Amino acid sequence: MLFNQRPNLKNGALLAAIAAIAALPVLAETANFGTLTLSRGFAAPTAVLRGSTGGSYSLSAIANADRHKNKCLGFATPTPDHIIVLQENFSKLTLQLNSGGKDTTLLVQGPGNAVRCGDDIGQNKDAGILDSDWQAGSYRIWVGTVEPGVKSNYTISVQE
């Protein structure tokens, strides 16, 4: 009987370890395409991020809606694509995605797990976020696509 219980304990411990590891990509301070550190007055060419889409992880698993009640849509990888570290507070920032017109989304998770989500800008299918009150700290950025697994290269420009 003791012999039969031991494999169950092992299996339970193994499942707990796998569950903990599976949760890590969302919490980890690593990014698929690197980290950018900004302070006020940064030069525009400095604030360009590059990457590619292609995940099937639903961004609504991070948040269904952001702090302004915008829906968080799209599919990306569980690991953030980029991390932006703001060295000081910014009264306003704009993140504009350029994927050549693909149907993209953005999810930004900042200090205190505050979430900002962006989808189409006007007639353009590329996502963008224009928001105020950006506190100093780390911001994890996911670039998503409306359909899972769609591969596309993109750039994100960040402006004050």
C-alpha cells in the first residue's frame, strides 16, 4: 500500500511543479525581443521596438479589459514580447504598432498589474495605445493578432 501511494505523491508534486512553471512566463521579467529603458526627453529613433507575432495564447487570460474598460483581444505568446522600463513618470505616452496593416492588438501590463489594451487605430488595423499617467517601472508588452498563430513582423514606435 505504501508503495502505491508513493507514485501518487510523486505525480502530485510533478503536476504542481509543471503548473508553477507554466505560470512563470507571464510573471517573468524576460521578453521575447528584449528590454528598452526610457527616461523623459528620449529621442524618437531610440524608442523603436521590433519583433514578430505568432502565438496562440489568448491575451484575455491576462486581462479581459483594461483600466479604461477597453477589451483585451488577440493571441500572442505567454511570454511578453517586449519590456519597457520607464525610469521616471510620464504624463503621456503613445505606442503605435506598424505591421503593414495586419490586424494586430496590444496589451501592456505595468506596475501594480495596471493593464492597457489597444486595437485598431481609426481605419488602420494596426493597434495603438495613447494614454496618460505612466508611472515609473517595468511594462510588459504583448503584441497579438486577432487570429491565433498568424506570423507577421512589426515595429512599435514609442512617443512622448
